[in-house]
Amino acid sequence: MRITVVALGKIGLPLAVQFAGKGHEVIGVDINQALVDVVNQGREPFPGEAHLGEKLAELVPAGRLRATTDYADAVPGSDAVVVVVPLFVDDDTWQPDFGWMDAATRSLAEHLTPGTLVSYETTLPVGTTRTRWKPLIEEVSGLTEGQDFHLVFSPERVLTGRVFADLRRYPKLVGGLSADGAAKAVEFYQAVLDFDERPDLERGNGVWDLGSAEASEMAKLAETTYRDVNIGLANQFARFAASHDIDVYSVIEASNSQPYSHIHRPGVAVGGHCIPVYPRLYLWTDPDATIVRAAREANMGMPSYTVGLVEAAYGSLAGARVVVLGASYRGKVKETAFSGVFPVVAELRSRGADVLVHDPMYTDDELSAYGFTPYHPGEQADAVVVQADHPEYAEFDTDTVPGAKVLVDGRDVTDPARWPGVTRIVVGRGRDAAQ
């Protein structure tokens, strides 16, 4: 097949590589010329995705994969067009901003040829495929969905850093606007993906047709919103437990020892492209979802709560030199999307602290570009906040941050034995017994 992938980001590029690795001709289209150039050199444009570099080095020289900024070069004659363009959500209003997706949809529609399957993988509010993309594509292309082309929604369900493994591990969900469209989507994804054996799934691993685009859209929102609600519950438990000198982690372990409980872990913040964002997309179409809204608000309050723990243990933070460990939203991933570093730094500054940020995956220039003052291990500081669970932080100690009087670990990653004489507090676990 000839396949076009629209947007070569941290999901789109691995998808393009996956398709090309199955023997198909793949053209990736992206508006970023520098990224396109790097891909066409057979090099990975961003670090951290397992096996991506080696696969690009093999597939690009073999002519299986190339990139372009020109939709007219990429779309005509394609058997399938897969769209992975970002959808942004306004921080204040929680309203989706379809600007980039609208532009990409218009561009692909201008060059769409009959017989093409169009599949959106970007997470969307329920109903978007049918009520927004279908009429827009038909208007611009002059083609009729269900006759000249087929339109489906098939959400990405992978985590950056392990995309290729996750593509095999989880069922591929599809939902069409017609039975014929859904059948073509099932056929397409069966031809471009491989699946691990999953005896735990009654339905078996593979491509699952959910019966409609709306069901497929909701499935992705449901699985990610579940995680946000669960984390919100864990954070509520953590705050109560800490106020009553209870170790919430032991409570969670005990509760999860039977199969009907699966409480997640509390923490300083919920970050990334998915969990903080998709509940807002769900709320956009279901504004009466009070549980979803309460959980999102509870999780958004955790950075302020964590900084409050620092201030309660240290005293006034006015003029205090405070180090935030971790700019990434989670460990071992170089990505700051909705990272807790931003609200934590803002909260510390609002209380008068002199804030520095460290992250082993970022250079000083990169940290400075975010408006942060870089911290270098060995420099003096008064207090420490662990924001991301990079494994390096398990090795940090009083020599790494000399002078520290308070350590608030928002990820339960530090070693208490390495912080003698320091008031060490873990979110949800409280102070060390020795303190």
C-alpha cells in the first residue's frame, strides 16, 4: 500500500516507521522543514523512542519511508491517510483549539483522491469525526464519504518511549461512519500492525471494530479519563492519610491485594499530552460529568499542596533557594507537556522563593528557554522538590544538594538513607520517622 502519515511527531513518526517496516510505501507530511530534513537523512529528530533511530536508518535508505512538507506530494493516490496532528486545549477555558487540525484536514482534503481511507488517530471529543471532519473533507474535496472515500476514527493508545511495544500490546480500536468504512479500517490496520498474544482478553488481541466512530472516540477518552479520576482519588487519599500520620502507599498496596481494587499512585502533578488533557475533551461534550471535573480540579491542586508541604517544614520561603528536580512530566522522557514543573515553579516564586530547576535530560540552554534558572549538582540550596521520577534522583544526596534542610519528594523516588539530617517528606507518606 501507499500510506500517508500527517504529522511526524512523537506518535506520528513511529507510526510511519511501523507501517514502512511492514513493507508498505510511506510518506510522512509535516509543516516543520527541519524535522522533514532530519527524517530524510535517516536520523531520529527527537531522543528517547526505543528502536526509532535504528529503524529510520534502515527504512529511509531503502526507500520505504520519506518525508515532505507538500501535501500535493504526499496525499494523492494514497490507499490510506493517517492523521496524528495535535489538538490543543485552552488552559483557562478548557475548550479544544482545532486550529492545527482544521488546517491539516483542509490541506489533505484538497489533494484527496477517490478510494482513500482517512483515519484520525488524534484523541477527539465525541462526535468530532462525524460532525466536523466529514463535512469539512467533503466540502473541500468535492468527494462523498462512504462512496468516494471512507472516514474512521482509530485512537492512538501508546506511550512515548515505548510506541513499538505498545502497538503490539494493545488492541487497535476502530470506529467508522459506515460498515464498509469500518471493514476497510480493520483490513488496513491488520496489514500494518502485529499483535502480541493476550490470553487475558476474551476477545483476543488484534483490531477491534467498536461499531461507530463515536464509540471509538469515547473509548479513548474513557480509558484516559479513568486514569485521571483514579489519580485524583489517590491524591485525595494521600492528603487525608498525611494529615493522620498514615502511609497511603501501604494502604494502597493493601487495597490492591484483591482484584476489585486498582488504586493508582498519588503525586505532585499529572502531566503529559494525555491524562491532563483528555478529561477536558470529555467535559466539552459532557459538561455534567461532576466526577470527572472534581478529579481534574483535585489533581490541578497538587502542585500548590506540595509547595505548601515545603513551606510548612521550612518556614517562609521568601528568599529561600529551592531546587526543583525534574522538568519532564515523567521520568526517562524528555517532554514537558503539561509538566508539573510549571505550576510548581510558579507557586514557589509566588511565595518569594529563588527557584532553580534541574533535569538530566535537558541542557542549561534548554532549561533557560523555559524561563528556568538551571541548577548544577553540588550548588548550595535550602530546599528540594522532586517533580519527576528520573532514576538519577534515587542517587541524589546531601552532597548533591548541600545545605538542603527540607526535601519534599513528589514521586517517592529518593532514598531516605541518603538524606540524613534533612526533613524528608514524601507526598502521601509523610515525614521520615527519624525526623
